[in-house]
Amino acid sequence: MMPALPVASITATTLEWISLLHIFAFALVAVHCLTNRREATSSLLWMFVAWGFPIVGPSLFLLFGINRVPAKAWRKRHSDVRFLNERKAREEEAKPLAYWRSLRKAVATDPEEPSLHKLNHLMNAIMPEFPLLGQNHIEPLVTGDEAFPRMLTAIRAASHHIHMQVFILGNDAIGRTFLEALREKAEQGVTVRLLYDRLGCTHARWAGLFHRYAKIPNMHIACWTQLDPIKGRFQANLHNHRKILVVDGQTAFAGGINLSANNITTPRAQPDRDFHFALLGPIVHELQYSFLCDWYFMTDDAPGALLCEAHFPKTVQAGTALMRMANGAPIPDLDDLTDAFFATVTTAQKQLLAVTPYFVPPPEILSAFRSAALRGVDVRLIVPQKNNHHYAGLAGRALYEDLLKAGVRVFERPPPFIHAKAMLVDDSLALVGTANLDVRSLRLNYETNLAVFDAPFVAKMNQLLQAELACCHEIKLPAWNRRSTARKLAENFCSLLTPVL
């Protein structure tokens, strides 16, 4: 029998192996970062994490750092192209869909105002698949107190189909109320399709909330996810952040409000400040098509069953608003949503008013804000005073000094949390929807925004944002520069996380 090795020798040997594995894992991360072109700050951050946090760092890099976006995004893009080809096959004169017939009639001429005319031309180049449409009506709904009753009324009035896409559906009274309303209509023979994001609906999913409705006739539920280790999917990004409700192809709701109890008034709390929008007109068909593209990608349902006349009925003139979709998707080598926001900011001549819960934008958007202020535009930014993601709030505050020095006015809104996303340009354009002004929304998420060229709507949105401004505390540069060194260190450290926020 061989003598047992001393404990100290075993420990030393184990530590040597761990050290070698750590160095090997770090080397793999470093080589991957250096052989795949990405932003320098992102590469340095991941190499620091891989070296400073053995095992944990490389594991995080495996989940979040490897850029699988091209392969995953192109898979979705190819699905969209296949669906588009199916659509085109139904645009023939022999069997035209009412959608495309009415859409062609609704395509609008450019806005008369020169700067908006130029912006619309830019958007034509950036997003040619989403034309400017006339004959629309859009109405803002503030918080779930206004939005939820209207949405539930529309659901309960459905006669043919209900298509709902959510990011967060809470495992709470609100989430259950909506699911019960959908169940009731499904049992009445209305076709219900519900598409939810796996990350956003984690609590509801783990609680088995969706499973309870899985066998309801006519009620079809699908989960959007790109993270499934069993199937070899390790992409924790690429979330579907869209929030769309289409009823009978005639009425739609879209915006930033999640279906959770945080968005309604209770005896104990005020709702998160947020906007949703009720929509009528041809833009409803654009939202319908966006939903069906995502549904087709996740379910592979037959295109013929989705691209049917009942889903795209003829529309009538509902209003005078000119509108176009401004969807965002992580398409490799294209930053459509970033380009759209950049073009919008640079269009401003007199005033730019923006509200976002997370202001951690790509460098070009930050530069556009500063440039607008430097050329004399009244630029005002509304952000939460207390962020629900503390690190994102700190990262945003690291940018205040650059903004303030350029003349951008920054306003922090005290609780309740402001989750609204809107950008108003002068008196005639509003960009509203789901996208935050952060890297994740602009480059990684699937988002739905609406560019609205309509002075009355912009005036209404301006009124709503002025009410928010009245509750805000303005950040002044002299006072901001007197904050503690500890605060500065925390902000600047969190700003290093900007590429992955």
C-alpha cells in the first residue's frame, strides 16, 4: 500500500491546477475578445471580469459576453424574410389581402415642414419596410389606471381574434385578470395568441401561471426565448421587449406599460409613471404584422393561417395623424433604431424633450444630445431620481457632467418610478414606444416604437411631460460637482458596465 500524500501537498497541487485552469480560462476570454472586433471598453471589461473573478467571470462571459447575436439575429431575420415572401405572394391582384390594398391607399406624402420632411426621408432610408401612413388616430393613456380598463374592454368586445405580446406579465392580480379575460374569450370561440418574453415573465412562468391556460381551446401561448442549454442555446440577450395588443385587426394598443400591479394605484402605492397608446387606422395593421412575424418565428405556424383576410380587414379613416413604425432588432452590422434616434435628435431646431427610465446610450446618441444643446436647442432630459436598477441609474449619472456642460438640462423625477419612454421634437414630432435610451434597447432587444408626425398629439404629450417636469428636481452643474468622491467612484465604475447594461 502506498503511503498517503500529505494534506499540504494535496492542497498545493489542487491550487496549482485551479490556477492553471484560471489562467487558461482567462486566456480563452482574452483571445476571443481580441479576435472578435468589439468596443474597446467592452473587451477590457470582460477581460477584467475574467481575471478578477475566477470561474464566475468566465462563466458570465460564456452567458453574456460571447457575441452570438449575429447567428441568432440572422435566424430571426431569415424567418422575417420567409414571412415577407409569403406576404408578397398574397399581394397579387388575384388574391390581394385587404391589408396591402388599404396600406397602399394610406401611404402618406412627406410632412410639409422642411426638417420633418428631411427626417422622414432619413427614416425611409433607415427603415424602408415601414412607410409613413396617414388616416390614423392615437391617444395617450397614462399608467395602467387608464390603459388597463381600455385594453380589457377591447378584449371583452373581441369577435374573431386577440393577439397580445408582453414583456412582463405579473404573477399578480393584474396578470391573472388579463389571462382570465383571454380565457373567457377563447372559450367563446375567439382565437387568442399570447406571446410572452421568458425573462420578463420569469415569476409568472416559475409559478406555473401560463401552464394553467395551456389546454384552453382556442388559446395559444408561446414563449420568446433564446436561452435553452438543453438545445444548445446560451444567448441570454435578445429579449423581446415589445408590448402589443391587437383586437380583430381593427384596434391596437402599444407602449411601455407592463401588465403588472406596479402600474395601478393601490391604497399603499402610486403606479409607475408610464405611457401606453390606443391606436386606430392603418398603423394597426403594421402592429399586427409585427406581432405575426414574431409569432411565426417562435411557432412556425403556417403562414397561410396567419396572413389571412380576417387578421387584416379593411380600415377606414380614423384620424389625421401621420405615423410610421420604428421597430428595432439586433441585426448584425445595422443599428436601425440607433440611427432613427440619432436622426430624430439631430432634427430638433428649437426644443427636444426626452423621458427615459434608463439613460445609458451609445456614444453617438450622447453626442447628438450634446450637439443639439450646443447649437442652441432647448434640450431637456427626464430620468428617475431613484432607479429600479441601481447600477443603471449610477451609470447614467456618470454622464450628467458631460450633458450639463453642453447645456442639456437634466431633471430627476422623484418616486413613483418613471418608466415612460418618449421623445418630442419641436412642436410636431413624437417618438414613443418601448425603447429605452440604453445600449440594450437600441442594440440587443426587439423593440417597437412609433414616429408620430401630428401637432395635436405632440401638444398632448408635451402637456403630459410638462406635468412630470413640474414634479422634478433639476440637476445644476455647480451642485452636481460637489457630490462626494464615493458617489463619483460608484458612478464611474457602473459606467464601465455600459456595454452590457
